[in-house]
Amino acid sequence: MDGAHNLHVLEIVQSLEKGGRTVRFASTVDGFRAQGYQVSAICLSQPEPWVEIEDLIVIQRSPGINWRLVLQLRAFIVSHKVDVVHAHCEFTQLYAGLACRSAGIACIGTFHRSERARYQLSKSNIVIRACLKGFVAVSENRLELLRNHLGIADKKSFVVHGGTPLPMPISSEKIAKLKCELQVPEQQNLLFSLGHLGEIKGHQDSIQALAQIAADFPDCHLYIGGDGSSEQKETLVKLTQELHLEQRVHFLGQISNASSWMQCCQIFLQPSIDEAFGLVFIEAGAASRPVVATAVGGIQEIIVNEKTGLLVAAQSPTQIAQALTKLLQQPQIAAEMGDAGYQRVVEHFSVESMITGYLNIFKQLNIIKD
């Protein structure tokens, strides 16, 4: 291909809902466009109303097996002269992979899932393995699963870490104003978590840890942003009642102002039981917030223990309580960790770094020439 900027990239995803995949999809579209590439963006279901992606195309996927979708995607690829398709989930990797194979162009897939079962051989994964030219993991941890469980060759599999836009640091006066807008007392020690209410995110361990430090830090409150099933929320609410924390644990539900909560918290807390990558930990770093998290999955590639945050064992409320105590008792150390987290995001986890990673893969796979 003559000139990399003539490249037409089709970004495709099955759904755009709250979560890291949506953020990464939107950032990838915007990142390629910012560097002058032609990008088409397709979603296979109606996105959430708050999603803002310019010229997003919705092709509604029917329930069940939908082979007609392969023909629709092939027609789009051919008529719009797409050069490479980048698929962000298993349904799009399956259908877009088949369409690309038929049209004779390259398809690469980014594998976002935390659930390890998604990396096991299955009928759909066998087809995906045959159709994709490149396989992108969101962390080194998940790269091992692609190679060891799906049998993807080293030369076809890569890691591209997620990236986030970098906000300008804000003043203490601005933080005080944000706390007022969020109706949070200025003197309150605010712990913030952001993730769905399923057990894998570890909110139950955060609540138990708060119970252990509650007497020592009477102004410490936990705010949890994210939604889940009624059963998942009921389980967590019941736990707060059993531990007499009804006034100290706040369930925010789905929120559109996560950045405000991130800026206002003293500590970002998310002790996930497993995590493919964890874009929220990068967002915490971008907000200069210290992190307490678990040494699992891709988190270990983001948080540098004792430098940008504190890593603890999974499912260990006592270790979480000890980490929180250290940071709450030593705010200067917490602030230094937050500053180091910001610098780490600048150096390793910007949107520009993510796009450079994808372009390097395109070059290695001869999709574009140097």
C-alpha cells in the first residue's frame, strides 16, 4: 500500500455499554482519526445514549446465528474499500473474520474479556483462529492465554495496552467545588470503586475491609460506581447491613461523571478477583490518584507496587484494610504515589501509545509498509 495514511480501518464492536471495552473502542477510533487515518466504525447493536462516536454505523445483529451479517459486512468492506478490519469482541471477530476472509483482506482482533473461559477452544474460537491474521491481547497475562489455550503462534499474537486521554491536573479549589457538586462533605475521606457489581470485581472484599478500619477512620466512606443484576446488588447491600455500614457505603449505580468521582477520591480501590487489563486503573493514574488493587491479571502491568499504588492478594479484606490504613495515615505517600501514577500513564498508557502499538502490528503483518 502506498502511504500509510491511505489506510482505511474498519473498527467493529458488538455493543457499546458501560465498561472498558467501550472506552477503548472509542479511543481507538478517535486515535486513528487524530493521526489522519480514514476510519469507519460499526456497532452490531444500538449503543447507549451517552456514547459519542462520530459517524458511528449501527448494523443490528439478529439473535442467534446470523450468517446474513457476514454478507452485509463483506459488502461494506468491498464497497468502502476497507484495507483492514479491527474486531473488538468474539461476535465481531467471528462474523467480520469470515467476511474479511471472503473479501481477501486482513482482520485482526483485540481480546478484551476477563473470563478465562473465553480463551478456551470452542467451535467459534476455532473459526476465529482460522480467520484472523493478528491476535491482540490487552495484557501480557492474557497473551499467555491466547498462546497456550488457543494455540496462537507467537508471530501472530501481540500485546497492546489500553490508553486514556490525559486530563489537566486540577487544583484543590476545583476538587472542593466538585465535592460540593457531588454532595460529598469536604472533610470526608472518599474511597472510589468503578465496576459492575459482580463478584469478580471484589466489592465484597472492599466492604469487609472498610468494616475493619471504620473505627479508626470515622470519616472514610466507600462510593461504588457501576451496576449489576438485582441479585448482585442485593448481596452487597445485605453485606453492608450485616456490617452496619449502611451510612458508609454508597451505591451510585451507572454514572456518567466517573471522572469527577475519580478526581475527588483520596484512593481508588478495586480488588478484582481477576482482570484482563483494567482501564480504570489507568484512569486513576491519569487523575493522579493512588490505587489499592489486587496482584492479578493485567493489573500487575499497570500498577507498580509501592510506587503508584499498593497491590494485595485477591480475596483478602485484611490486606486491603492494611493498605488503606497505610495510605490514609500517610497522605504524603499517597500523594507521591498518585503523582507517580500520572507519570506512568504519560509514559506508557496514552492513546497515542496505543495507536502506535496497533500501527506497529499492521507493519509486522505487512498490512501497511514502512
